[in-house]
Amino acid sequence: MSMAAINATAQGTTAQEPLPFLHAQDVILFQGDSITDGGRARTGSDYNHIMGQDYGYILAAEIGANSPERGLVFVNRGISGDRVPDLAPRWQRDTIALHPQLLSILIGVNDFISTDERAVTLEQYEAGYDKLLAETIAALPNTRIVLGQPFLLPVGKRKANYAEQMVEMKKRQAVVDRLGAKYHLPVVHYQQAIDAALAKAPAEHWSWDGIHPTYAGHGLMAQEWLKTVDGFWTK
């Protein structure tokens, strides 16, 4: 059963085609850091590796299988270690120039954990992110944009002072909510989905280091992404 069918069953509705607002050959672009990167291949056209091993790959597989007649094109441009300041210099090449009809962004955990010369303040994170969104909307006014909240789990080095770290992480999550409200964009609340999932299985089931999801964690992210995006534009 597809993710769309699973979500529809849970909500007591009839399953529908995923992302029905997209058309033949539309491009869906995933941008972000290592969570989105997923170890993707940087060169070549080996379709075993171009999407990496992540929530974007799961979405591409599910939607591509359930809606083959549209020939939707999925592209991954996540880069491990990236922060908002790292997105800016490559944004024209890796986002604007690709002319996606749907752009999904997940960025923030590296902005949060980086120190010394790579440190990014909360104010810098919000201002830089805001500028990227404004530039994207100006250049691609018909592109639908999805924002994902960064998240943490109490695993590995994140476990000892998890509550303290979450105080700061919630400030970054609030930034994403504010930007979503400002530009009228859907926000995928990954943290909320993860927190709910912790009642079913321990944190180690969903992430191996508190930052990077396991395959189950990526599956959870994909479900939450599809539910949010479908719900926002197909009400």
C-alpha cells in the first residue's frame, strides 16, 4: 500500500493520486544538508544512486510508482554539512537554474550545531533563509515551496543534554514556522512526527546519532512530508 493510501486510510478517506496539482514532466527538487543528501551520487546518470538514500528517494519511489503516467522528475541537490550560508552561493546553480515546479527545503541542524568560524546565530539563520526564499519567489513565482523544520532526537551525543539542546532547536523551528507564515508556505513538522513516533519505538529506531535518520526515520519523514504537502494544496 502506498503512503498516500496509508494516510487516506488513517484519515478515513479514499486514496487519491499523490501531488495531484503537479503535471507531466514537472520537477520536484529537494534541497538541504546531509539528511537530504543521503549519500547521493554527484555525477553520472546511475538511477540507483542519484537520489541518495533518504526521504526524498522514498517519495520519488512511491510517487513515481503510483503516478507513472505523469513522468515526474525528482532531483536531489542536498549537500552534507550545508548551512543556510552555504546554500546562498550555490542557490542560482542548484535551485533557480533547475526551474522546479516544487521545491522542498530542509536546512538548519548544521546552523544549530556548528561552532567557531562556522557558527550561525539565530538571527543570521533567519535573515539568510528569508533572503533565499524572497529571491526564489521573485525568480520562480509559480514554484510551490515546502519548508521542513530541522529536528533532533535523544540519541548518541544528543542524549546527555537533549532538553537543553531542544530549547535552542525549538527557536530554529519557530523561525521556519515564521517564514512559512510570512510566505504562505506549508511547513513539515518533522519534530512533531518524531516525538509522536517515540511512543511506538525508542529513539534509536528512528535515528542512529540524533541528527541523521535510520531507514525507518526517513520513511517517517516521507509520510509526514506527503501528508503535509498533499494536505496544503489539495484541501
